[in-house]
Amino acid sequence: MDTQPNSPEARDIRYNLHAYTNARRHQEAGPLIIEKGEGIYVEDNSGKRYIEAMAGLWSVAVGFSEQRLVDAATKQMSKLPYYHSFTHKSHSPLIDLAEKLVQMAPVPMSKAFFTNSGSEANDTAMKMIWYRSNALGQPQRKKIISRQRGYHGVTIASASLTGLPNNQISFDLPIANVLHTASPHYWREARPGETEEQFSTRLAEELEKLILAEGPETVAAFIGEPVMGAGGVVVPPAGYWEKIQAVLKKYDILLIADEVICGFGRTGEMFGSQTYGLQPDIMVMSKQLSSSYLPISALLINDKVFEPLADESNRIGTFGHGFTAGGHPVAAAVALENLRLIEERDLVGNAREVGAYMQQRLRELSSHELVGEVRGIGLIAAIELVADKATKAPWGQPGALGALTNGLLQQNGVISRNMGDALAFCPPLIITRAQVDEIISALKTSLDEAL
Ligand code: PLP
């Protein structure tokens, strides 16, 4: 690290409080400063190149140098750099993107609503659910069930939905009306001898017990990622979504699919809901929607949500919710062009085909002494490290995994992220087989060096 007083590193330490970072340790460790991107690669300020095996934060589908997105942004910026959608106003990118998303939805959806981040979108989903319950004359129906290890964001409501301790400890969360049920982490949480189907059945029974204990008339919705991302890339076990949805249907509980990571090809279908047969009432999307070149997120809602919401807004006089930059024209124009690219280049097909190859190559590491489980689907995967394969004892001391990802693997030219005991891989959807081989070779070397 450059420790000169006016180096970018020193100024970063001096002026930035970093997201998801130990603020004290950052003063010694310092930043990795990324200067530019090309395809699936990024380059730091010393000229060292890395494969961005997380696509940034699970988001850059088309890679880091897509000129067509730059052109789409420039064109829209010159024509209409800003407008909004409050009080009957609209603009073309907002209309085009809403139409496109409603048409792309794998289940009948009625309307799109635009926000700027996954967290804001999930906050909005929660507010829509509460508003709807009031509209239906069911003011007691406000509880939302989420899952341990689920990740839904960091605002007060979305961090409450998130089921990870670091997002709640010392933040005085979760808020009321949020309940958590078990995570579908089969490898870590199944009982000895339990099959995937049996584990899924047990989780559905536990969910039903929770609903009955709370009173079904108080439970409004269930939220879940088709595949959990930040909770450690937890792939649902056989039968899971089918059994969970049967319980929700029985008690007329809405389903919110958080597609913020899975959406737009990640699992080898356009949406994770298709891969796992989800029939959501609300879909939440962001990240790969614009490849994160600009911030934008969206909710799709069906008539079951829209109709009562429309009635309530009519009774009150307005749907009193919206963000200044929601559906920003430049971000929407970039999102539209990004979706065109995903379709034209069949990046969903690539996620399926090269994804299957990545899954197979990662599974070759299963026999490595440090590897407990390899899991994933399409172009999202994790390897969970253990100190002891038989007992599944987590590997190393707290922080050891961070040292592996931010240390060895990074030195070997690959940027990954560790989620608890799992190392995640979620590369841009444009990745090739040869580039997957590069990741595997750096990973093998790093695991051997970590022994
Ligand atoms: N939902 C999921 C599934 C996510 O993975 C994330 C972010 O990683 C969010 C919501 C929150 O999105 P944002 O960081 O844009 O607020």
C-alpha cells in the first residue's frame, strides 16, 4: 500500500467511512483502489489486473466496458437528463422500461414501480403490503415473514427483513412485524439422514407452525430470494419452493420474490422465479437490471396488490410514496439498453452453458482438504470452507476467510467475496469457459497456499 501522506490510499483512509468494512482495521489494511474495467476484468491503481468474479456486487452482467451503455446514457443525458413520475408526470424511458419489465415477467404482472436500490425497493414492498392490508380492511394483517440468512438490504425495514446478525446488532433491529423462519441451507442445517425432500417438508411445517402461532390473519407476506446470495449462496433443496408456496396459498399470504441478484439471467433463466417455479405477487429487481452502470431498481406488482392499492390511493387522494430519482430517465435508458444486450447476446443462455461448466469445475475442488461443500446454479456459486470435513467445523478463526479472499486470492488475480464461511463466485454473464479456467486455477493455488 502507498503510505505517502497525499497518496489516494492515505486520503481514502482519512476521508472515507467504508460500507461493510471494519473501520478501525481499514486504517491499517487500506483500500484496493480500482481505476478501470475491461470485460470481466478490473485494474487497480498500480496496474494489476483482476478477474471480477463477483461482477462488482453481483451486478455487472455485461462486463465493465460496454460502450452501448455509455452511448445510451449520453444520448438520454443530452435529451432529458432528469424528470420524475410524481403526480401524473411521465417520460419515455420510464414508460418503455415499465412496459418491457411487465412483458418480461414470468407470471402475470400489472404495474412497475421504480426505486433506486434493492433496499428501497424492499422497503417499498413492505409499505405496499401494509397499505394494501389497510385498504382491504385488515389492519391486523401486517406481519412479513423472511428467512434467516436472507438478504434484503440495509434500510430500516429491509435490514429488518435481512436475516443476518451483522445487519441488526447495535442497529436496534429488527422492527416490529418482521418474523424470521429457517433458512433452506440443506448442507449446514439438515438433520443427520434427512433427505432434501424431508428437509424441505420440515421447513414448510415449521413455517406453518409459525403462521398458526402468530395467527394467520396477522400474516401478510413472505419474502425470499429464489437463491440466497449474501447469506452464502444457498440453493433451495428439492421441493422447497413448492412446499413453501403451498403453505402460503393455504393462508392467503402474498409472496415477494427478491430477484435483486437472481434477476436477468443469473440462474440460467431470465428470473430465478422461473428456475424454481415461484409464483410471486411482487417481484423486486435491481443490480443486473442496469448492470449497475447507474442505480435503478423496480418492483412489479400483480392485480392482487395493485387493485386495493389503487382504491386506497383514491380514498386518501394519492399514493403518498415515491423517490425523487425513482425511474431516473438516464438510469432507465441504460437499463433498457442493458436488457437489449442481455437478449441480443443470449447472456441467459451463456449463464446456463458456461454456468454449468463453472459449476462442474468448482466441484472438482470438492476433494480439497479445506472444501466442505460446493454449491450453486448457473453463474452463481459458493465453496464453503471447513477445518474438518467430517464435523463441518468452520475453517480458521473469524477473519481467516477475509484474509483468503482479500489476501491470497486477490494476489492471485481474482476478486471474490466471503459470506460467512463461504467464498462466493458470481462473475459477469459474459464470462467464457477459458476465463472460468483462470478463476479455478487461481482458486486452486490460493487454497493450497492457505493450507
Ligand atoms: N436484495 C438482495 C437479494 C440483495 O442481494 C441486495 C444487495 O446485495 C439487496 C436486496 C439490497 O440492494 P441495495 O444494496 O441496492 O440496497
